Amino acid sequence: MKQLDTIQSLLIIFLLAFSILSSTAQTKALPINKYDVMNMNNLPVGMWVTPPDQYRNDMQYQRIAKAGINFVNGFGFYENTSDEIITALDLCAKYGLKYFVNRNDAHKAILTYADNPDKTIIENFMAGVRDYFKHPAYAGELLLDEPGKPLFSSVGAFTKRYEKLYPDKMWHVNLFPTYATGGIKTASYEDYISSWLNVIDPNYLSFDSYPLLKTGGIIQDYFYNLDFIRAKTLERGIPFWTFIQTLSIAQTPGVPDKRDPSEKEIRWQVWINLVFGAKGIQYFCYWSPGSGTEVFSDALITREGKKTDKYDYVKRINSDLRKTGKILLECDAAGVIQTTVNPYPLYEGNRKSFGPVKKVVGDDNIVGCFTDKNGHYRILISPLTPDKDATVKLVLERDIDYVTVIKGKKEKRIKIKNQELIQTLSAGDAVLVKF
């Protein structure tokens, strides 16, 4: 009898353990680093617009990887059949890339559900994911680009169902910038973003903003947009991703035309986004898109599959940002210090000091302020605008004897004298200082 009781007890323990393991398998594994939502242990670097049908081959996808890009946003206009999606996934796996599938029926399904909330619409869409969700290159589902507020409830129905069915994958949705007043479909940008966060409760946020005006200079609220997103995502402890303008953009309804960027201007955008705390960057565009209502210049690759100079620009900055990006991926972004007579607007206002940095003086510059998971201070210094160099002096607390300075791949330990650290930066460059 005792032997039977023992067997029964062991059976109960086994069943409980199996139940717990099964339940755990259905729960999304949390990343070790809350900001590393792709579990890459490196800054996510993505792209928009994939090679079209006749260029979906080894040479082109190897070229993507060699540019320092580590994930691909699928493009439903090109990869619009199961076979084409699988081919793109296979090529990404071969060259160490992750891939967000963008099925061409995703946008239509979300719009249809918004008008007629029939759950079979969602279930039919989710059933299509089964064809490839176990593929090693599959990162998740790119559902929609730039939804207005009225679509949030419909998008949320899709994201919540996706999270339940595929808990170890990501959904991807990109949001509007501040200047897209006609697209957000609500009274203010602040309401647009706050509503998104409240309705969707995401574990990250992605948005785009293209700053380089055809008439010269940058849009006035570029920093405000970045600072607003930084503050709102910091409140929730989630990362944000951004886009980098690689081409000219003309005839966007209600939006000023944007100029074709130089290498310094592409580099400056990347560093500025990191200054404000971006935990992922995406290039708009990689492959040159066709023009319609909007008119675009060439991006990194021409429509005929040839590299432009911008390919090498992006390859260089991706190499230079790797070390700094990996460090900042684990850091909270506390705000920025602008040093200039005419500061750009910010959401939370300009800091005057940060940790061991008592004051910043010198040419026009901007300093991103960070703390890592152990409370250590880091700052990222960039020229304020893409067209000017900057010599920057940090006035430090007395107890700082040494700092570590990282510029690109180079790292150097520097002894502090007279409580000052002076750095000279060319336009398009940045330096990370570790205290």
C-alpha cells in the first residue's frame, strides 16, 4: 500500500512539473536586457524596401549583411507569396539576418477588422503565420506602417492575438512623426503616442522622422519628437526604434520636401538618434523605391541593383556605431544637454548637468545622458547639426581621475587634468565617454 502511495505521489509530482513546463512554454521568454527585444546582444540595425523579385538572390542578401545590417523588414509588394517569403527567409538565415514578414494582406485584414470586428478575420490571418513561424530567420510579423489613431483598436486585436499564439516572436508596427498632422487622426501628437501606448501596451515603439529639408537645415521639431518618444518609452521601461533618411523625398502631401543626404548627414542622424536613446535604427530606404505620389532619389541600392555611394556611407557608420551601440543598448536615456545660443525645442527641457558632468561648454553640441544597469554614467557627444565640427569641453567633478573614451572601434583611457575633458569632433562623428 505504501508503495502504491509512493507511486501515486511521484505521478502527481510529474504531472505538476509537466503542467508548469507546458505553461512556461506558452509564455514569452523575457530578454535578459529589457531593451534588447530581439535578443541579439547588439543594436538592431534594419532596413526598409527589400530587393524585388529578380534580385532576390545570394549576392543581394549577402550585400545586405556586409553593410552591417542585421535585420530585414519584409516588403509585401515584393514578397507577396508563401514561396517568396520562404526564399527571403532562407537567404536571411544563410547570411545571419533576422526577417520580419510583411504579408501583403496584413494591412487589408486590419482595415477590414476595423469596419467589421469578426474574429475569423484575425484567425485566418494568424493561420498564415504557421507556414514559416518556426523558420530560424523569422523575427516576427510586420503588420502595418503608420496607422492613425482610429485604427489602434483593430491593430491591438491583432497584436494581442499574435502575442498569444506566437509568444517568442515580435510584431512590428511603425508610427508617424510629429509633422504628419494629417495622418495621426487626432488632435495632438502627444495624444497619438499616449493612446498607442495605452491601447497596445507594447514592449517597444518604432517611429520615423526625416529631418533634412530641401531648403537647408533640419526640421525644427526633430529633437522634440525624439525627446518626447524618449521620455514616454523611458516611463514604461521599453526601447524605441527610429528610421534614418537615406534619400530625398518630394511631394509628400502636407510635408516639406527633403534633400538627398551626404555621408556626414547620414552619420549625424544615426548619432543623434543614439544621443536621444534609440535602441534600434532602420534605414529608409535600402533598395531605391519606385516613385508614385511621392518622388524618391536613389537609396543605398539603385532600382537596377547597383550600389550607390550611400551603401559605403552606411557600411562605415554601421561599423563605427557597433561598439557604442552595444553599450548604450543596456542604458537608460535620462535626457540631453544642448550647448548653443539657439537651442532646438525639447519635450522635457534642456539639462544643465548630469552625474559627474557639472557643465558643458564649447561649440554647438548635444550630449546624451545615460546610466547603465549598475548605475554607471555614460554620455554620448555629437555636434549639434550635421554641417559643423565641434570642440567640446566637459567640466567634471573633482573625484573623476580617469574616463574611458570610445570613438568608433577605438577605446582609450584618459587621465583627467584640471577637472576638464576636451574633445574635438568632426561633423558626422560622435564620442562616448564612460565614467
